[in-house]
Amino acid sequence: MQTQVLKYFKIGEPINMMYMAADGSITKRRIKIIKVSGNSFQAYCYLRREKRTFKFENVLSLLPVHIRERKTPAVV
């Protein structure tokens, strides 16, 4: 997972992450990675609206954020 985190850190865009907290609960978060160091990384968490520290070992998945374009109906 560390390789994926580094990849998204270099891209610098928000990503969706599934994360397991210390108590075993699983959350889906949208984050932007700020700093990578050792066994963890810091990211801005859009759910909590603050900078948070995450452990690599607790990251379950990372996916890029895809913004869909709205399809407008054709004008007749």
C-alpha cells in the first residue's frame, strides 16, 4: 500500500480511501496526501476537515476521485 500512497502523493490530487481505525471500525474518507514518512502519512481529511495521520498498515484501499460530468438533455 505504501507504493500506492507515494504514487498518489506525487500526483497531488484527492483520493478516496477505505481505512481501518485502531478500534477496528472501517471508514471511507476523501483525502489529499500532504506528507509521507516512516510507517505513516499525513493527509487533509475532507470528512474531518483537518490534517490527520494515517498508518500504512491500516489502509484497505485507495482509489482516484473521478468527477462525473453532468449529462444535460438535448434541446429540441
